[in-house]
Amino acid sequence: MLKPTFIASKTEACSFLSKYNTFLFDCDGVLWLQSDVIPGAVETIHQLRENKKNVYFLSNNSFRSRESYVKKFASLGFKGITKDLIISSSYAVAQYVKDNVVSSKENKVYVIGGEGILQEFEELEIDYVTTPNLQDGVEPENWCKFKKDSAVKSVVVGGDWYFNFRKMIEATAYLSEDPTMPFISTNPDKYVPAAGFPGRLVPGTYSIIQAIENCVNRQSFSVGKPNSYFYEILKKRFKFEDDSVLMVGDTLHTDICFGNNVGIATLLVMTGNDGQNKIEKALDDKLYNEIPQFVAPSIEVLKM
């Protein structure tokens, strides 16, 4: 496996850009870090679009719906970004459930997740069940006595700021008492960077998903990167050739692995999760599917 090509100069970038007409961007760690725009990101996206490049945004973050992402893009200075250009794991999991799991309007989904998932479920008219908050008066010793909803036919787990032991109990009950029940998750991100604290990581959504997987002793089906499902959604909606597509991300085990899985070019920018040390470790460990073809300091190298 060859080491990635480092793109740093404008000359290298111009030659590089001429090869690709469609750009897929991860968001957090590539365009921004939480509420802070990464220098050059706004200008780069605007220039690519002005030069008639196809630009789409693929985020494993399930805390936001696509509508919420549109507002965030606008608030950070990105112009003209509409929700049809965005695939979030919150939307992808709702679409997957709609297409593959819910067989009738009477079917419900038990959901561990935030407003992003719930809003996307509501837009697709998927009925769901959630766990009440911990202030509803039910004592912990009675959490196991909850009454299951017989209409629940699947379980979805995503990012949840208020994840707790009670939610683990209820999800585990549905899945363990029906081992064939579909178990779907949003994304396998193990960690995300903490804005303003270089080197500090925050637990990712997979910390929640794995807690449930361990309880029921089976793996969930994850719709997020590196799974190809995001790409399948894009290919159904837009026409482009695989050899003209570039995936730009900051995380090897999701963004870069995703690009390699679907057979497109990959660029790692070192403004988020992973850098040169992670690439070296992936090479040492022979995790070749996580090795990018190209590496750059930041998205700014793509400015035309």
C-alpha cells in the first residue's frame, strides 16, 4: 500500500482539482469545529460551486436534522445550501427504516436519539416510541417493569445527550425478547474533537450504540459512514461518475474508509480527528481501507 500524496501547494492543488467534478464533504472537523468555522471553508465551498462543481455534504452527526443543518450552514456564512444537498445519519436512518423496516403505518420504532432523528422520522411520517425523561416519578427499581409497546417492530439508536440506564433497559428488553427484531444505528464514530481544546476528544455516538450491542450480544446495522448507504442515496438522486468523485473527511475509520468502500478518491484534511500519526498507525496495522489517497492541511487547499 502506497503512502498518501500530500497536497500543499497551489500548483499541486490545481492539478488535483481538475480530476474531480463531484465533492463529498464531511462537516464537523472539515468545515467547522462545533460552532467555529475552519479558516477558508466558506470561500472554498463557494468557489467550488461557482465553478460548477457538484458539492454534497455527508455527516454522521445524528443530533441534527437536515433542516437544522441548513440553518447552521447559513449561520456560519455558507450561502445557498439546501437540505437536498445534505445527507445526515439522522435522515439516512429514517429513510432506511421507511424503505426497509416499517411495513405498515401501525408499526412503531423504539428510538434512542435526539431531536435530529425524531424530526426526520416525523417528516417521513414514521411513528416512534421514546423513553420518558428521568423526572417522571418512576423510581429506578421499577424501570425494568415498564410495559412494552406491542406495535414496536424495530429499534434505532443514535446520538443522545440524555442517554441513561433506563433507556438501556428498555432498548435491551425489546431486542433481547425478540432476537429477530431489526436493530439499526446511525453511525460508528468512536470520538469527535472538542472545539477549543486541541487534542481533547469527546465520546462519539458509538459509545452509546456499543452499550446496547453488548447488552444484547449482537451488532446493529449502521447506516452511517463507512457503510455505503449514504452513497446509495446520492446515486439514486444525482448523476455522476465514480471516477470523478472525491470524498473529503477528517476521520480515517469513517470518512476515508467510506470513500474506499465505494471506490472513490479520498482526501484527509488534518483539521479534525486524525492526522499523520493515525495514518502511520493504520499503515503499521495494515488497515489499508483507512488509508487516504491524498492528505492536506485543511480544506483551504481546495480553493480554486
